[in-house]
Amino acid sequence: MDDLTKLITTPTWWISTVIVAFLVNIAASYAKPLFDSLVATWSTNRKKRLQDEKERDDAVVTYLIENPQRLVDARTDATYTALRVILALSLAVFWTSLIRFVGRYLPLYELADIALVVIYVYCIVGALRQFGRFRGLRRVIDKCSESIHTYDQMPIDVVKRLEEEENRK
């Protein structure tokens, strides 16, 4: 602590601090436009990607409305994908527990830690990829379900009103 107090009281400290602050200010003035252009490019690309994704989802929804059997397939695929997410997360927990257990009793500590990290990251990345796929499938299925009105999804009063209209004809 005394060394720090002595260092702060020297003129060299104050001059170097002012010079570093001046250099940081100059670097920031050049870095800000670059950073702004990078953010603008990222935002434009993201907006375009989201628009393309929306158009693709709308095309898939239209296809699923025209082919109801494919909607059942999409729901089955979504369930399968959700199960894969659960499996990947369960495997991550299992392998980390197993490697920790084995690592305690074997003298391969560094190797066990490296294997632990690799397997854990692999399982988590797999789970996140499957979750992204599941989220996309659910979004399409939900849009499609909103567009298809079946008697099972309608409230009872709407079904009664439709039946009364059919009886009048």
C-alpha cells in the first residue's frame, strides 16, 4: 500500500496518466464510427434475416394448411425435437457426473477435466441447436393452428351457432 501511495505522488505518474487518457480519447474518436458502422451492418443483416425467416415460415404455414397430414408430421417432429433436447441435457449431466466420479479415483485429473469440458460443451451445444429447431417448429405450428379452425378448437357457443346456421339451410 505504501508503494502505491508513493507512486501516485510522483509527477511521472500524473504525466503518464494524462498522456494515456489523451491517447484513449484519440483512439475512441476513431473507434466510434467503426463501431457504429458495425452495429448498423449487424442490424441490417439481422432485419433481413428475420424478414426471410418470416417469409419462409409463412410459406410453410400455407403448405401445412393445404396439407393437414403434414401438420401432424410437424407436430410429431416437434415432439421428437423436444425429446432430443431433454436427452442432450440429461447426457450432459450424466457424463459430467461420471467423469467427476472417475476423475476422483484415477490419477488422470487434467485429462478428466478436459474430457469433462469437451463432453459438457458438446451436449449443451447440441441441446441449444435442437431447442432452436424446436422453437422454429412450434412457431410454425402455432401460426398454422391459429389459421385452421376446427370444431375441436372452437368454443361451444361458436359450434352451436354454426350448427344452427347449417340447420336453417
